[in-house]
Amino acid sequence: MRKIVILGAGTAGTMMANHLRKRLSSDEWGITIIDQNKKHYYQPGYLFIPFEIYKPKQIVKSIKKFIPNGVDLVQERIEKIDHENDKVILSNGQEFDYNVLVIATGTDIAPQETEGMEGSGWRKDIFDFYTFDGSIALRDKLRDWEGGKLVVHICEMPIKCPVAPLEFAFLADAFFEEKEMRHKVEIIFVTPMDGAFTKPKANEKLNYLLQDKNITIVPDFNIEHIDNENKKIVDYAGTEVDYDLLVTVPTNMGSDVMERSGIGDELNYVPTNKATLQTKIKDNIFAIGDATDVPASKAGSVAHFEGETLLENVLHFINGEPLNEGFDGHANCFVETGHGKALLIDFNYTQEPVPGTFPFPGIGPMQLLKENRMNHMGKMAFKWIYWNMLITGKHIPFIPAQMSMAGKELD
Amino acid sequence: MIGGVPVQVNDEGYLTDHSQWKREIGDAIAKEEGIEMTDSHWTVIDYLQEQHRNEVPLSVRRVGKSGVIDIKGFYALFPKGPLKTSSKIAGIPKPVSCI
């Protein structure tokens, strides 16, 4: 019996367990998935918890529920990947040999990377919304916050769901307006990049949103430390931004299993071929989703589109065939803009987001790079698609894995 | 024309084709930015170009962790927005997000 081991039972790992079990005979291939966590979170929902658009219980289910029959789920902490001997070692000493390894350990926040972030203000006036606990703590804070300077802040790139901080700022604008206290809140968006929008078309089409919503941008800000006592963030050039409430996206890092195994980059991401998803560590190790260092967005839609290439390539590898350079960096993301509207963006490694219609050229019903209600409904419907189709490896109609130019408007 | 070499740049003055880059171009862009290039500057530029070839997304912190230079040193060499300025000199795109 040959063996596939999948590390991580989040979006990408769960999806691959489902894909691979359908395609490989149980007589020939054992599949094991390892994750110490018991709960599977619908991570796009974290954005909505602080504003009470979703309740916490709507975005959490058991990991076990989505692991198919015929796949062994092991819920222990992973100590190390011994890639020279093709085995995974767990913290309890258990060892799992593999013929093929799929790394899907994702990315997580690392607040400890910024001096002062976990100081006296952490979860009092400094919050993240990239974790279940963080988004609930922030919800509780917003319930009786009386206003002041709200600073929405990105520490450094890359981060999971790069549009989420902007969405947070847009939703905050709408939230405080609905609470009839927008006049008491100043919203400041602080970014290490040179603006809120960094791609030419997006900047041209969307810059009005910042003015309309009265959001101030502080660009080129590389945080050095947080001064908890005086409530300010300070960057390496000495620039200071005061806050009453800091909502920050801490540095994102891959799993520390990579560090212990000596295979990650500076941020513990796994060096991976961007078209085949085979890692540069060893031929029998593949990686998918947020865990890789490929220059695609870290997002569930990307993991979904990668899944098709990865499935094919694991099968090619097993059969001794050449790998398919199929993954094009495709991402498809809804961007909430508040008041029941959203944008949709569809792009890949080489094509920046542009206006147009999606998925049907000229018809839509979704509109690219433009706000409308249908896009928002798409985002809301996505939760059902996620639980019922995406992570169980079902085909999502009309949305091919490779980006299509149909419906896109170019100059 | 930058540094006597014909090159294509975008609206913000970043090279659109890294293969056109030559050291004279880097020198000329640096002068425009008010920077006199030294060996330490070039060491950083070499590192950035190597990362670009490997398609590694760059951040100020990643440069700081690279062992090539620490963040304070990076700011000392390229004071006004170090990653933006050094990327421009290196002939690689500025750091971007997805939109």
C-alpha cells in the first residue's frame, strides 16, 4: 500500500483529501490528513463578525465533518517533516511514512513579530480580525465604542486576503453610519504600500471610494513598534500615527513546522513552483494554498483553482509522467464596499483586475471592478458554496480554474 | 533614455522590462532620487534583483531578515520609502497588492 500524507485540514487540505480520495483506489493508496485543530472555520466570515453581519456559530464546523470516508484524520501536532527519509514526525512521537506529501498548512498571524503589539493594549484597544477569537473580541469592543480615531493597519505583505483590510474600512464606515455615529469616527488606513490601490486600473476605477467614504490614507508606513501607553504606531522613518482603536493585520507567517524542518523561507512559506505546485524541496512534496511562496494572492479561491492543477500533478507524478504547468495564478474575490454592495475582481499572475462582466461576457450578472448589489449577493452566497461545494472538492459551474479573458474590458 | 540607455518605463518611472536594466540606469535613477550609490547600496540592489528573478514578493521586513542589511540600515541607505526607491533603482516593479 502506498501512502499520501496531507498536512493541514483547512480549506486547501480538506479539498485535496476529497479530490484525491475520489481519484485513487483505496486498495492501492492510503490517504492520511494531519491537523491538530478540531474546528474548521469559514475564514471569509471573520470580516463580518465584528459588524455582527454573521454570528460566530455560523462560521465554524467540525473538521471531521468534511473529511471523506477512506481518509484517516490524525489530530496531533506536527513536529517535523523529515524530507530526506520521506516521513512526517508528530509531537507525540508518531511517525508517518509517505510516497507523496501535500503541504497545506496555511498561514497565520504573528503579532509577536511587531514590538509592542502584544503589549498592555492587545485586545483592549489593539485588535486583529484574522482569527476567530480576534474577530469576536473586536465585535465586543465595537458594541460600546464611543468613537475616535479608528486606524486600520497592514504591517507588511504578503497577507491572507489582501483586500480584507480595505473591506474592513469600508464596512466600518457603513457600520458607524448606521449607528448614527460616523461623525464621531475618523477612519485612517495605514499601509506599507504606496496607496490603498496599487494596480493602475483598480486605482483609476476605485479611488473614489476612499473620498466618498471619507477614509484617510497613510501610505509607505513600515511599522517599527506600537507605543501602547501613548496609543500610537511608529514607523522606521519616525512617522507616528495616533489611534484610539487600532485594527491591525499583523505580519502573516507560514507554519513553524517549516522552520523546524529547515524548509521554509524567512516567513516560513514553502518554496514552490508557481505553475506545477511541486515544491523545490523534493519531487515528491507538493504544496497548495496559503502555505506556498507562489506570487498569487493568499485566498480560498486561489486554493480552489490550484486544486485542479495539484490533483492532476499528483496523479502525473505517481504515474511517472511529466507535470502540467497548469496553474496561472487565478484569483476571484468579492470585495465588500458596505451598504449591501460589493466589487468583484478576477485576475491572475499576469492580468491585473480590469472592469467587465462575470462569468458571462456582456451579461454578468456579476460586474468586475464595479460596485453593485449582485456582487454582494454573490459574496453572501459564497458561504454556502464554501461549505457544500468548495472544500468537498465539487466542481463549481461556470468558473474555470484558469482565468478567462471573456467579458474583460481592455483598453 | 535613462543614463544614456533607451529603456521603457511606466508612468511612475519604474522599468517595465527588467532585462533592459544596466548599472548606468540604476546610477542615473539613484541620482534623480538624490542618492549617491556605494558598495552597500549595490549589495542591496543585487539582493533585490535576485529575489525578483526568483519571484519572491518583497517587503521591508523580508529585506531586514535577509542578512544583507537590517531595516534601520535599509532606511539609512534609501531614506525616502526604502523599498520603493531601491526597487526603482534595481529596475524591478514596486511592491503591490492584488488591486
